[in-house]
Amino acid sequence: MRKRFLCLLTAAASLWLCACSAAEDPSGSTAETSAPTEAATEAAPVSEFPAVELSKSWDYDENFETYVSNTVISTGSNKFIAEANNVTYRAWIPVEEYGTFDYRFYFSNTVDSTWARGTREGYVGMPGGAYQIVRAYVGNGGSGIEEEPQNMTPVTFDGSTSREVASGETFWSDPVNFTVEEGDYLLWEWTITGTNIPCICMSGLTPAYADKGQGFVYVNEIPLPVLFGCDRQAESTIITLGDSVTQGCQTTENACEFWAAEISRMLGEDVSLWNQGLGYARATDAATGGPWLERARYADTVIVGFGTNDIITGKYGEAGSTSAARIRDALESICTVLTEAGCNVILLSSPPFNLNEEMEAIRTELNTYIPEIAEANDKVTYFDFASVLADPENTSISLYGDHPNDEGCQLVAEAIAEQFGDMLTGAAE
């Protein structure tokens, strides 16, 4: 069920806070607040992960109630295009439900998560530069790149076929009615000009091409909307929030055999799954409370899986691994934001990833904390993701590769669907 009630809750909470702003004495009358003691004048500690505090100021966008994801391909941004001069980008997007719908596309001009060390490719919260959408189209991509796109239909923005985009801005396209026939791709095409444009490293998950004036060539980094939304009547909505293991890296190219896609197929067309997995992402990225986490609250259930990059690469701006305790704090912050927004959360343990001895010790410790996070929050449920993939003889090694292959993803999806099927379809409500 969608969470329209959040707007009312936010207003009620504001009124409640105003009503309680004066100190009360035991007689029931109000009195001036007494002068603070010396200890009380010390600055309150500022959270290392400010997502919970920031979330109190987020506006609720009702468009997310109507327009839900219609693709399992990961969206968001973890890198940026330094410069584009009238470059046309195309991506073939597999859809979850075929047919005719009103589509709207949502955009965010901020980099969501850190790539590598973040020094050159992009980092969490990095504002994109100003750019221009010269034109945009949605079309029918047929069965793939071998077919010429058909029915290229203009996408407009406040009635215009072009748009100037400001740094850090978020915005929607206008609705466009469009049909994707059974077995076909939805084709996204747009021409843009500007600098420092957030993009996603697609990692072979769907065909992506760019034309810089000499014809279309394959690209791995492509700017895209962060939501391919349509007004399909989904009974339940799911968001998968995580790193490259969630995104689906190193599964069969263009085959949608990653575990998020498998779950979507198992649960059927009545469920919308919005994949927000991003390669190289950390829990410490999401816990900063930027647009990425803000979008994640628009779901009935959010599946959260982090840890590997926090351990291997560490928090943006720091050298070395992030400790298990700090990763736990980041995960707690993420879960608090989501559950306070009304989401159910499925929290995954950190999977095996061929780590050295020191890093494996951090992963082992982290995986003792993750069930405790779930126990402390009645809207968070624990899933032992690691045990599905690990070699029983040596749990530090995955039987299906560091990034789970098609077989490993199938097993993960089956286990999640079996354990949480009622929650994910809304049948548990």
C-alpha cells in the first residue's frame, strides 16, 4: 500500500512539537524554561550519519504513489560524465509489465554514491553541473539493438521539449502515454549538453549507446532518469537498496538474471520492484541522507544490503576499512529513516567476498551486529544472505563468485521469496 498518510503524519508531528515547546510545571501551567546548566550548554553531539535528522525536513512527493518503477534495471548514479556536447544517449530498458500506460520519468542531478575512492569518478552527494536537455524521446526498442527503434514519442517538461537543469535539482517529466508490446524493450533516448552530469555504470546489465556525432557506439557509463515510472496498478512496491551485488554485476550480460530481477519475476506483475543497487556503494554513502535514500522511502518494503565496499574501500574521504561498529551505525540510520517513513525493511547480512584476514574479521563482526539491528526495530527483519552463498566448509568463500552468478542469484531470490513472500506481495497486511 502507498503511504499517503505520511503527509498527515508530518503535519501532525509539527503541531505536536509546537504544542510541547514550552516547559510545563506539575500544576499544568506553563513556565519559562530555566537557565541551562553548564553541562547543558555543551553542543549536542552531531551524528556521523545525519540521515535521520535530515529526513524530518524531506517533503513527500505524491507522484511516487501513482508512478511506480516498471523496470528491474538499476537506476541512480555512481559516476559522472565530465562533459557532453549535444551527445545523444540510448538505453534499451526491459519492463516489468507490458502494455499501455502513462509514463513519467524522474531525474536527480546529484551523484548518489561513491565510485572507488571518489576522487575522480564521483562521490556521494556530489552536485551535478548545470546541463541542458536538448530533446528526449521514449520509443519501442523491439527485441534489442539489432532492430530500428519505432514509435519515437517526445518526452516533455512543463510542456517544453527541452529543459535547463540546475545543479542538484530533482524534477519530473510530463506524463506520456506509451505502449510496450510483449517481449519488447522500452527505448530511452535523449540529447544533452553540459558538464559533470551524474550517470550510472551499467556494468553490462542492459544495452547502452552514445552518439557524439559519428554514430552510436557502446558505452558503460550513461546518464538516465532515476525512475522509469508508470501508472501500473501495483499491489505492492519493493525497493532494493545496496551495492553491486544488488545491482546485479557479473551476471549474464543483458539477461536480467540477478537476484532482484528474479524476485520480480517470481512475485509477478502485481508487484513493482525498483532496483536502486549501485556498484561500489557503501552503507556510509546512503546514511548521509541524500536523494538516494530519500527516494528509497517510497516503497512498501525495502531490501537493504551493504557492507562489502565499506570494508574494502572505506568511507568516502577516509583511507582504510570502515569498522564493523561504524557500518552498524550507518545501517541503523538507514533502517530508522525507512521504518519511520512506514516501510518494512529486510536487512541482509554481508556476503562472502574473498577478503583478506583483517577484512574478513570485520565482516564476521558486522554479521553479528546485523541481526541485532533487526531485533531492535519491529519493522526490520533479518535475512541471512551470506549463508545462502557461502561454502559450508569455509564461510569466507562464496560458492557462486564474489558477485553471485546466475545460479547464486536464483538461490537468493528463491530463499527471499519463500521467507518473505507475504510481506513482499502485501498479503501479510
